[in-house]
Amino acid sequence: MTTPQHKIGSGFGARSTADDVLSGIDLSASTAIVTGGYSGLGLETTRALADAGARVVVPARRRVAAQEAVDGINGVETDDLDLSDLESVRGFAERFLASGRKVDIVINNAGVMACPETRVGPGWEAQFATNHLGHYALINHLWPAIARDGARVVAVSSGAHGITGMRWEDVQFKRDYDRWQAYGQAKTANVLFALQLDTLGRDAGVRAFAVHPGSILPPLQRHLAKAEMVDAGWIDERGNPTDPTFKTRAQGAATQVWAATSPQLAGMGGVYCEDCDIAEPASNGSEGGVHAHATDAGQAARLWALSANLTGIDALAAAT
């Protein structure tokens, strides 16, 4: 069943924290994987899930840094994973599958934003490759552990998906690279991925969600100059936040944690969430919401087929 893209009145909001949405939820029987779960929103997500009892696996490109960050949080382990390297993705998945564990929650949290033109793998544009293709491959490789009733996959997108839809004529930005257009496309891909994964996975009991965590200050903005953030009205000359809509990390982590665990979403999926609720469709002149180019089922299926071709894996096609 298709879940309507409309608010459900969750009772939470933009200022709710990850701990707020997990209040009264026992995750002691759950295993979660949080990519990039050792800094920023990812670390707050890891901490909140672990505090609720979950066993959390944090695969990371910088494993030493990840281990240092999560030290002292009970129930957390780290592993190696570079999302821009498909062999690294395969290696992590094989190690996890070899452990014999099932996974209840996967949060595709890691990502890069507005980076200089960078090529990875066979010449792929780095933001599309890291934010989307790496996570696509990860979920497909992990599918034997995910395919179970009640499992959820959360793709962390952004309001920046509104910048652009998929640039089908030049997905890899071989011409006229623009870091913000590339970021917007990658974030649109995250939403379309969740839509198609939910369509393909629901018969196995797996539901998928895309989320916009809200605007939060670094480390995601590490590729932005301070002057650029000052000009945008995000911070002042001393680096202090000036935009009242920005969230704390605890508030920013709340929506992805809510999508991953809330009983209010039982039987639902394939929707874009923000401020700890299902978002409304975007409309002219309004803030927030999800744009139509990111909720188009045909576009979602097309992206899945392209991703399968590029990465050489489509576990859900085999499953269906």
C-alpha cells in the first residue's frame, strides 16, 4: 500500500530531540547500522539508539577516528567502510553477513556536501557516488540480513533535493560541474532510492523512508569557506550561529531516529519525512516539503535500474 505524503500528526516537531522520540521505546533486541555514525548527526544518532538498548554498528572510512568518537558508548562497534569504493562496501557487508546477525535498522547517514569536483571509482562524480551509489550497493549487499519483517532503512536526504531533479543527460557531471547542483541531485537520489526500495522491499516486510534532518552546522559544511556561510546568514564573523531555524545535533538526529523506530509508522513507508513527521508536498512560496521530482515512481524505478547497472548488483530483483 502506498503511504500518503501527508503529515500524520506525530506530536513531535522541529525542536524535538532524538531522546524525545525514543522515550519509552526499547531497542534492546535490535541491531542498527549507522553509516557515518561517529560525527555530527551520525554520532548523536548512534548515541541515542545505543542508549535505547540497540546494538549499533558504525562502519567508517576513518575507523580509528570512529572508534575514538564512540568510546564510552555501550553497545557500539566499528568497522571499515568507504562508500566511494565498491570493494570496500562489499567487504564490510561480507564481514557483517558472516557474523550471522540480522539487522533491524539501517540509517544511510554518511555523506559529503558541496565538495570540489572529485572523481571516484570509474570516474563517478563523488557526491552521487558517495551519497547514493555507495548506499545503494550497501543495502543490496546486506539484503540477506535486512530482508525480514519490521526492518527499516532510512536514507538521509536534505531540503537541498529541491535544487534539482536527476540530470539524466549527465548524471556524472562530465560537463559544467556545479557543486550545489551535484549535491542537489545526490539528495534527490536519496529520496528516490527510499521510494523504490520501499516498493521492492515491502513484501519482505522492509520499509524505507527518506528524511530531511534540518539545517545543522558543521562538520558537513567542511567544504564551505567561512565567508560563504557568513554571506548565507548562517553564522557571524566569530562563527556563532545566526539563523534561528538551525537545529542542534540532538534535534537534527531526531527525524532519522523517529523514522527508524517510531511505532506510529508501522505499515508505512516510501515517504519523505521532516521535523519528526511525514512531510507535505512542497508548494510555491512555502518552506519545506518534498518536491514532485523526488516522489515520482517512474523516476525512482529509473534510478534503481541505473544504479544496478553501475554497481553490478540488484539483490531485490533476485528476491522478487
